[in-house]
Amino acid sequence: MGSSVMYHYAGFSYHSQLKFPSFGIVCSSEVVGVSRRQVLEQVDVVLAKGDERAALQLVKDLQGKPGGLRCFGSARQVPQRLYTLDELKLNGIEASSLLSPVDATLGSIERNLQLAAVLGGVSAWNVFGFSPQQVLYLSLGLLFLWTLDVASFNGGLSSLVLDTIAHTFSQKYHNRVIQHEAGHFLIAYLVGILPRGYTLSSLEALKKEGSLNVQAGTAFVDFEFLEEVNGGKVSATTLNKFSCIALAGVVSEYLLYGHAEGGLADINKLDMLLKGLAFTQKKADSQVRWSVLNTVLILRRHEATRAKLAEAMSSGKSVGFCIETIEDTIGNADI
């Protein structure tokens, strides 16, 4: 995190027809329960192979069926219209605290590292008797490494260092990242977008993806969205889903801590998408306000589920296990 990003892979596609084994006369809920667990295990398998289409088909085959995946795409949502800032306040939402995240933890660590570097340079100068020319060469070398990181890895190396230190020494930061990503995961599933993986630290993302250009975050089966984008037209339904997903992390933080620190990149990406779709400022504001209100109300309604999901994600559970956690925690009355 720091910022969570949606990263994409191309996979081989096929459609699999789900076939349920024949059981004798036993409790129907047990039959469906076993079948659901088997399907979710298969979802994990095909996601590991990179076959997003097959994974989505498996989920859709069980979507909305009794004892199956009742919650996928089942979120109750508010009517879409232009909401004013006053209406958001009436629902307990202070937009400025939500939509202007500043990561105080990473900022503090970065400033301390910069101070330590300066003090270290001064100490080295005094202890080792470095000449001004040697100090200049050392400074230029560090500047070159920083520029290389920005140009080649989009700041990935710096993010890796800061994020690793923050996770190691700040339990608050560590917990905030988990809750942030749980918000993305839960909202995506409830609005009908299948999560396909997640990482909770830059180091974990590096180990899984082998690239500094990929930061921590939650990834989604989003080929349908990309096909619409590439076709030059994004449907209102699709835009609504991804607007809520983009804001889910900052909303989770806001609901838990009263303000958001992470997720600025999520907001910027949503802003870029709306500009790319040629939205006027008024239309963009309307989209964002509706998405904020909708996401807040969904996450408030499913607070206990988000907490359970965060526990599963903090333990490194699979996507299928996380989905089952959501399905087991949300009651029929909440759908």
C-alpha cells in the first residue's frame, strides 16, 4: 500500500462448466456447502494459473444460488443522483477528511531518513576526513540512485524501504494497511468484481511479482473493465463498480480512524479515469460523492464482515478462503 494499485495480467481463457457430484439423500445445505468449498478451492487453482476468465466463470456459476455465493454482486446501493456536501455531512461523512489522505507515518519516516543521511554525512566527513570533493561525489551518487529509482521503478525502491520500515516499527501503520486492503476486497466482491490476489506490503509484492514496479495492493479480475476502456466506452454500471472499489480503502480508514492516510494514488487514478472519460467537473463531483456515500453505507452495514476479512488477509489466506469468510459472515437479512 502506501498506495494500493490495481495491477493486471493477461491469462489464457476458457469457460468451464461446473458439475456437482451426485450425493445421496443428505442435508441439502451440507451438499451445497461442500460444493461451494470445492468451487472456491478450484478458483484458487485457476487464479494461480493466471486464468481469470475461468475463475470468474466458476464464481458466476454459483452466484446467487442458495448455499452458494449469495453475496457476490449483491450489495444494496443508494440511488444514483447528485448528492451535496451537506447530504454527505448528514450521513456523518466529512469529505475533506476522506478525500485528502496524507500518510503521516511514511512522511515522518522519510523525513527522519533524510535527517539521518545528513547527520551521517557530516559524521563521516568529520570521522573519516572526507574532502569536500568526496562528499560531492557521494551526494551525486545518491542523487543518481534516486533518479534511477524514479525513472526505472517509478519510485518502487524508495517505497519498498519506507514501507518495510513502517511495517516493522509501526503497528498502527501495519493494521491500517490491512484494513485498507480488506475494504478494497470486500467492496469489490459485493459489487460483483472478483478479487484475484492481494499483498499487504511492498516486500510481499516484490516476492510475489518479482518487480519493484508493482506495489502492494489488491488486484481484481477486471478484463471486462479493460475491454470497455479499450473500446472507448465505459458503461455507467462498470464505472460505478470501479469508483466504489477505488474509494473503498480510504473509506475503510475513515470509518475506523476518522481520517484516511493511505490511498492518494487510488483517488488520483479515479480522477484520471473520469478526466479520460471527458467528465465535466460537476459530473465528476457527482460520481465521486455518490461513490463515497454508497461505499460508506455498504462498509458500515458490513463492519463485522470487514473485520473478519481483515483477520483472514492478515494471516495470508487465499482468495477462496477470504470469499468463504465473507459468505459465512454475512447473514441472509443483510443481503
